[in-house]
Amino acid sequence: MPAFFYVDDSIVNYDQQILKILTEAGERGISVQVICKHVYNMNRTFFVTPDYEEIRSYVQQYLLKNSKSNQSLIESTGQRGYYRLNMTGSSDARQLLLQFREEQQPAKEEEKAPKDLSLDLFDTMV
């Protein structure tokens, strides 16, 4: 039974990873092949190697399923095999973009090097 939950967890994880990749790709979009490679690499560890063909199949189905109408979350760029978030027709896509930007902002603020407030021991010896 735990394996069943793991599969569901990874599918939800794949969805989030695909959306994050599309968010980072921006207006120009990104190819299905590159999305598949990114998702594969995000889920590969020393101990677990996912099946690339399974991930490729899932990514293709997900993109096709979520790019059917003008109000879909994802849209084709017009170039064969390239997709991007649908910013004009989908309010969900705009909300996702804002959410991912908010998640990245605190990480950038934490990267600032802390100011060195330690005392210099050698200044008093002169």
C-alpha cells in the first residue's frame, strides 16, 4: 500500500515540477524534450533512478491535456513541441507565476553575506 501513495506523490510532484519549469521558461516557452530532462533530473538520486520513458510519456500527456482550450493553464507557442504558461487566457497561470516568484524572493534575500561584526584582535597591539 505505501508504494501506491508514493506513486500518487510523485505524480503530484511531476505536475508541480512541470509548472515550475514552465514558469522559469517564461514567454518564449520550452520544448517537451527539455521539460522531460528537467523532470527526470529533479527526481533522480543515488538510490532511485526513475524510468525516463515513463516520465516522457507523463509529461507529454500532461501538456496535451492541459493545453486544449484558450483558457487552459498551458498553451502551445506555435512552434511544434514548445509550450508555455497561458498568461493571457488563464488567471490560474498568472497566480502560479506570482506564487513561484514569491517563493524565490525569500531565498534571494537569505543569500546575502552576513556582515562581519567580529572584533579585530590585532588592532589593540600597536
